[in-house]
Amino acid sequence: MFTAAWTAAPQPPSEGFTPNWSREGFWRRSLRQVARLSAGGGRVRVRLSHAYGTSPVRVAAASVGRTAVGAAVRPQSLTRLTFGGLGAAEIPPHGELVSDDVRLAVAAGDSVTVTLHFDATTGPATFHAQAFTTSYRGEGDLSADTGGAGFDAATQSWYFLSAVEVDAGRTDAVALFGDSITDGFGSTPGANRRWSDALAERTGRPVLNAGIGGNLLLNDSAWYGEKGVHRLRRDVLDQPGVDTLVVLLGLNDIGFSETDEQPTYQPAPVVEAAELIVGHRELIRQGRAAGLRVIGCTLLPFGGSDHWGEHAAKVSHELNEWIRCSGEYDAVVDLNRALADPVDPDRLRPSYDFGDHLHPNDAGYEVMAQALSMAL
């Protein structure tokens, strides 16, 4: 039985997040991407998403191997991927493609490198904008290349790759569902210091990161993807092996109405706590209907950030009090109190603050993982 060991929530192609290849897509090029696994096994398969594409994408060749350094792959581990026994396949529009499983021994904490070669124009690419891990691009078919020298361009996004699954036979995976804080903004790029990484190391359980930077609970965004109540099934409930859903979402619904910078292509509506509670209840309903334990997290302090204001303070306090006291979640992790500045509880403790008074740093993410591991 296969278990999801790594995931990246798909987003629509956009023009931000430089350098960004999502709008131009790929043609006669190879794309090499690295994913750090939170579970091990003897066989591996990959899942490719074309959720926001309108025409088929042809994958002319693909491979997977254990990561060496940079774009290099450990030579003895590189393995050709097939799809229904064939070396090439198409990802259908608005759909996905799952590879055949291949023999590749991996352990929790290992990184694997997935290479995709496109010999025809892909068009705009479904992607995950903020990977905080380097991906590589090179000319021609480099799917069998192990040295990595042919990859002459780099970015920090993932394209088409949405999951890596292993034959772990585990059903205890934890899915973290949220926005840029879950995505890992503020953590050290390339160091795997998100709270999902820290949680996997602390608990030994598979941990899936279903965060999208800027994502909202109640409203779609041209940059930040579908609203949480709509994307939950695709990004969490349909992943194999998940038994626990952890919700940390709603801060952008509150904060985008306070900031002058709203790269959402539409004004952010002013929300009240009652509306957000309805959204949280919908996530709880969907999670329980899928047989999952559902854990709620209070919003982190964000006083002093560009998301803060008088209305934001009122709504965040009301929502956090409901999460703490309503009894509607199966368990609650009070991240707000765990990361608050003792001098000013509306602000992040300075030693946990990335610097924008909104996102934690590596130390803050470690504290978040510690608090959640106790609830697990």
C-alpha cells in the first residue's frame, strides 16, 4: 500500500515569484526537481498535476533517483519512470498523471530528484510557487543525466510535480493545511526547516505540507489558488495514508483587507469572525467525513505586520477564542500563545520572528512543531 511521503499543493500559473517559468511553460527542455520525503520504502511513484491546464501536456521522458548535490543524482540510483508501461505519456487537462512504481530504496528524510523532459510545448504550467528548494531547467533530454551540469537555470518553485508516494504501508500521515506559514515562508531556503520538516523529524510520522503562500479560507485568488474550503479534497483528503488533518488558515482573509498590497487581482473583502467560523466548520465537516482526526490551530500573533489593524485584531481574537473554546475540533494547538511575545502578546516573540512580524523563522517553526507533536 502506498503512502504519500511528500506533497506540493498545485497553484494556477502566475506572473509573480521571479524567476518563474509557469507562464511560459517548457519546450524541448528538461525540468529537475527535488523533494524531501517524510516516509521511506522500497518502491516509489510520482504524481503530476495539470489542474489548471486547458490542453494535454506530453511528458516525453521521466526519471527518479536519490539526490546528490545540487542538480546531480546519485548515479546508481537513477531509474527511468514509466506510465502504464510506456516511457512517455500525457497529463490530461485539469487532471493528473501517476507513474508506475519503480524499485528505489529510500528512507524518511531522504531527498529524491524527479526529472521530466518535455519535447512539445506545455503551455502555462500548473506549479507551486514557493518551494524554498531549488529546481533546475536545461536544454534537451537530460532525464538520464546524473551530473547535473546541463541544467543551466534555477528557480525556487515546483512545476507539475504534486506528490511522491512510497510503499510504506502507513496510514498515520499528518497533513498540514494552511497558507504561507505552513508553506514555510521565513525558513532558510534549501535547509528544510519548515514546521512540516521539523514535525516529521520529531514524530517519525509522514507529514504532508499542503500550504500555499497567500491562500485564503473563503475566497479564490488568481495568485494564491483556490480557497481552502474547495481545495481541501484535492490537496489532503485524496492523498493516500492520511489520518490527521491540521488546520492553520484564515490569517490572509483577515489581513488582506488591512494591507495596501493586495496582489490578488481583486479587492480582498472585509471578513468577520462568524464567516471564518463557518469556513472552519466546513473543513471540519469534510475532514471527519473522510474519517480523519481534525486538529485546529490558533492564528499566530501578527501585530506590527502589514496585515494588522484594528479590525484585524478584533477578528483574529474572536476566531482564536472560538478555536480554543468551542470544542468543535478534535484537539487544539494554541500556536498563538506558544509564539507570542510575553511583553506584547499580539506580536511574535522577537526570537521567533522572521522580520516581517508575520512569519516565523526557523526557531519559530521548531516551536510550532513541538507544540503540535504534543497534541499528536
